[in-house]
Amino acid sequence: MNRHFLALNQYTKEALDALFALTRELKEEQKKGIPHRILEGKSVALIFDKSSTRTRISFEVGVHQLGAHPLFISSATSQMGRGEPVRDTARVMARYCDGIMIRTYGQEIVEEFARYSSVPVINGLTDLFHPCQIMADLFTVIEHKGKYDGLKFAWVGDGNNMANTWIEAAAILGFDLALACPEGYEPDRNVWDWAQKKATSSITVTRDPKEAVRDADVVNTDVWASMGQEQEQKVREVAFKGYCLDDDLVALAKPDCMVLHCLPAHRGEEITDSVIEGPRSVVWDEAENRLHVQKAIMASLMK
Ligand code: CP
Ligand code: NVA
């Protein structure tokens, strides 16, 4: 295991598979009521520069279940919001805490934080990546399909933090990924180039959602405007017309396909009510698995 969890590209297939195996163990134990206070007596800071429901709650509960103490820290009400440098905050917090999770804007912020922190740092979402979410998504696929190998994954929508992290996961784990993104909303160029060099599987991008979804085993989408892009909502509504995961689109995937969405969802925009509430949707399992997968990540980094 690496010292931090900032991006999937720092990990091998073997390391990610080990995290899935530990996730399974911890989930089974938790369901049976077997305690696993692996981080007894420790403290984990959870820093939020952006809003959150799932990440905040799953980390707070997960830290508690591991026997440690979670500290919720909003940038706005700490000195970070008044301009205290990242590197100073990182060095001070590492003197008090045994691990730090950060949700923020630039990936370079979590990287700087990690450089100056003597304790493990976990990326809880940046504009570039959302690695905890993709780990939960993949664990959900493994639970339902028994594997990720040999499956076709489809992405419909923005080439955002979720799409970028899927691309890294496909390159590392070796599954096929077909993305459909509107012009001007493609995934990050550096992530794309890195993945194309590394991948042994097929990672493609098209403008046509039908082409991406055809015969897919797993279909995934996300909001058209991510946090920090709210002012682009109207422009994006025009650009993303036709990129809605509706029943007609899902019908092109395999009959037993799984529909994923990291949530929060905007019903009627990137996904219809009928699809998210429909029989192929696994979004509630997916949200739950944030808890289990993050416990495995924290246990591996901080024990
Ligand atoms: N999926 C996800 O990260 O949700 P929150 O923004 O509610 O944390
Ligand atoms: N792409 C979304 C994911 C939210 C969990 C965002 O960054 O807002």
C-alpha cells in the first residue's frame, strides 16, 4: 500500500484487489455485528471544501466503526478559509491526527497536503478524481457480477472527476471502458494519455451514447455540472442534450446490466426517474459501499 490514497494511478491491480478483499471482510464482519476496532484510539480529520452527504457520513461512521474519532472540519470555518497555507495546515494537523481525508477543488491541493503531512492523506474528491467512489463502484460490481474482468463498462456524460477515475481504473485493472462525452467535455488530457499508454484493454471515447452503452454490463453516469461549475448549468444543459440515461438507452445494454450513479442525481437531466428507480439500478448498494471500501482504505493506511 502507498502511504496516501490520492489517485488510483499510484496503485497496482494487486493492491486494489487486496483492498476489495479487505472491504469484503469488513463488510461481512459489520453485517454480523463483529467489531473491528482496527484504529482504536486514533483520530481522523475530515476536511471539506465542498458540500457532501455520502462522503461525510460514510467517513464519520466508518472512522467510528474502526474505533477512531472523526473530526469534521469545514474549510469555511477553519483558518484554511482565511488563507492559512495548505502546507502549514498539513503539518499542524498531522501533529494531532493519525489520518486526514480532504475534499477540495484542485488535485494539486491534496498533493501538496500529502507532501507536507506526516500521516496518510485520502482524496475524498477533487475536480480531477474521485477514487473512493470508483472503488465503491467497482466493489458493487464485484458483489453483483462476481468480477470486473471481461465486463464492458460504459460512461455517459461529462468527462469529469468520475470519468477520469474510471479511465485510470480501466487502465490498471484491465477492463473495457467506452465513454460518450459531448464535444468540449472530454476527460482530462493527461489522464487520457497516461491511460492509453498503460492500458491493455480498450478505452474509447465517442460522441454517441448509444455506441458507448451497446452491450455494456455496467452503465454509469453523473451530473452535467459538478460542484464548482454551477454557473455553467444552462450552457451545459444545451451541450448535454441527448446524454440522458433513459429506458431506451439502457435497453441497448446487456439485459442484466447494472446502472450506477455516484449521487446526488438530477432526475430528468443525466438520468430518468424510471432508470434510477428501475430494476437495473444499484445506486443504494453503491452508496452503502462507500462506507465499507473507505474503512478498508483507512485500515490499510493507518493501522
Ligand atoms: N457521491 C458522493 O461523493 O456524494 P457526496 O457528494 O454526497 O459526498
Ligand atoms: N462529479 C460530481 C460528483 C459528486 C459526488 C461533482 O464533482 O460534483
